[in-house]
Amino acid sequence: MSDTPRRRPDARLILLLGALAACGPLSIDMYLPSLPALAASFGTSPAAAQSTLTSFMFGFSFGMLLYGPLSDAYGRRPVLLGGIALYALASIGCAAALSIDALVLVRFLQALGAGAASVLARAIARDAHEPGDAARVLSMLSIVTSIGPLLAPLIGGQLLLLGGWRVVFVALTLFGVTCAVTAYLRVPETWPKEKRASAAVGKSFAAYGHLLTDPVTWGHMMCGGMAFASMFAYITATPFVYIDYFHVKPQYYGLLFGLNIVGIIAGNVLNTRFVGRVGAMKMISAASFVSVAAALAVALVSLTGWGGLWSIVATLFFVVGVVGLLSANCTTELMHRYPKNAGAAAAVFGAMQLALGALASVAIGLFHDVSPHGMGVVIGVCGVLTFAGRTLVLRSHAAPVKV
């Protein structure tokens, strides 16, 4: 396909990119209601079942680091198509896994493929739209991407009742094949050949060195990354907290999960309305205040038991609600700071988010129980570090770019 010039926001392209970017979230959220059943199926512990989430996050993170520079050097489209094909094949392997160790491995490969869809959907959105529209476009992309996770646990719970946890991965395989075919037919190449010629693979990977010596990069990664880590602590813990501790039925887990996805959508809607008026930096600052306050509230109600299940659900709504807003604005600011290496910038930001999410998952597993206590501690720490990242961004943002 021919190179695509920058344009005003294109609803059809945003919808398609949102579906592609949803490969990762769907692969996490659709099988969350199945985690207790999966642990029972393999005769293993909750921590071992949660390790399938952790391996996915590490694979997703590594994939983002790999695909960003490759797409800068060879174009977005071929790298995207290769990643989605890997995702579909690995999803078949997940459905056929005969042990928890095999599932951990193929989940890593599934995530490696899904990473292409996530990082390149955002890079394509940035390539194809005017700089002034990019933050709004990424927020709209997040809204579209959030629709899948809103429904995924509900669908996953019903699939679990229909045929067990393996049926969930059969459904993800079908989704991956559909994404691969649609991307082949509809996604244009948005990275011009002349820019690729100046972005050899070695030079593209070297961009990581420049990015990682910039305090602004670390500020954005800490702010957006620790907010994401708090959400992933919630994702990892709540299947056991809700289902095993509070005795919520698996088919109803998705309803509680969906409330928090509504929070993400609401946060992104607010961002699309106000970021053009007040700017991304003010949105980052305001969302960071909400994040730390809500995270500390989650820690308080989780550790004391005040209000039971519904106080946890209510406070998590605000923790999760600002994650998409922070991610969209931190990503946009970082890519605009490094326009010649936008793919690498998106990749390093996304990889750090996912690595911190994986570490949050590991931290949850260290508590070795199904109570909300561990979740409260981890989310509280993440909230404080989110606010620290905001402070670093504001102090360092005026520094000159190194490349």
C-alpha cells in the first residue's frame, strides 16, 4: 500500500486500530474468571496460575521493545502483520497446553505477538494524524480498546461455563485470525520509505540509549507505568479476591470488572474533551493527584476491611479510571519529544508499563493468600510512585532533547 499522509482523525482507522490494540487486553481479561478453575485443572496454586499473567506481561514488554525499532527501520505494516500471525498461532498453543509450564511458555509467545498490535496501533495513529490531534486520537483509541475488556470478562465467564478455560483460548484464536485478515486488507503503511532509510535497525535500537538517558523519559515511564502497575495488581488479585474471598460467582465477576472499565472509558472521554484546552501536562498532573489519593484509599479499605467488597470496588474505580488518561498523555508527550524515533519511544514506554505490571503481579503472588491485603499494599505503593513520576516529569520537561 502507498504511504499515508497525515490527516484529521479518521473514525474508521481509529476503530480498526483499537481492535488491533485490544489483542493484548483481551488476552488478559477474557480468561480472568477462569484463573481459579485453571489452577484447579492443573492441580496448582493461585500463584502458579497467576504466573501465566506474569509471563504474558514479560512477553508483551519484550515484544514492544523489539517491534518499535523494527517498524522504524522496515515500516509499520509488515512488522504488524508478522506479530499478529504469531499471536494467532500461539493462541492455538494456549488452548492445547497440557501443563501449567507449557501454558506459561505459550502465553509468553502469545504476548510477543500481541505486542506488535499494541505498540504499532499507537505508532500508526501518531503517524497518520496531525500532531495537534494525536493526544485526542490516542484517547479515542483507548476508548475503543476499552470496549473489548469491558465485555471480555463477561464473555470469558460464559465461555468457562460452556466448555472450560480452553474454550477461552479458542475464542482468542478466532479473534487473532480475524485481526490478521482485517489488518492485511485495511491497515495502510504510514511510515514513509525515506524515513525508514534513515532508521537502520542498529540506529533504531541505539535510540533506546538516548531515550533512557533523558529524565523526561523516566518521569513519563514512572508516571504512566506505575499507574498501569496498579491496574495490573488489581487484574491479578481480583479473580481470587472477588471469587474466593468474597464468594462472587465467576459469571458475575465480569460485571464488577466492567465497572472499572467504565472508569477507564470515562477518563479517556474527559481527556478528549479537555486535553486540547489545557494541554497534556496539566492533564497528567491532575490525573496523578487522583491516582495517588485513590490508591491510598484502596490500601486503607483493603487492610481495614471497612465497607467490605463495595468499598474496594468503589475506590478501584478511580484508580483504574485514570490509567488510560495517563497512558495516552505520557505516550503522546514522549513521542512528540522524539519525532524521529516515535516507534522506539512508544515501544520503550509501553515496555516499561508492562514490565512494571509484571512486577506488580509478582508482588501480589508473594502474599500467598486470596485476601485483599496484598492488593491494597501493592496498589498503595504504585499510587505513591505514580505521583513521584509526575513530579519528575514537571521538573525535567523543559530540558533539551538529546537527539
